[in-house]
Amino acid sequence: MIVTSTNTIEGREVLRYFDPISATAVIGANALSAIRSELRRYLRWALSQL
């Protein structure tokens, strides 16, 4: 099976067309705040090591 986003393939016969499939990935609502809190935690630890 050849998968392509064009409607022709040189030297091949197209036997079947499939409808486009789309998907959406959602990052967690608190992803940025979680990253920020981890960074803050790391900085507190790094400063305590000085």
C-alpha cells in the first residue's frame, strides 16, 4: 500500500481514495504552570546548594 497526499502517482493506478482523517492533541490545561513550578523547585534547590 502506498500512502500519499497527492491525487496521482506516476506509473500507478489509484484503486481507492480514503477520506482525510484529522486528529487534535490537547496539552493539559495546567502544563505551563506545571513546568513553571518544576523550574521554580529546581532553582530553589540549586540556590540552596551554593
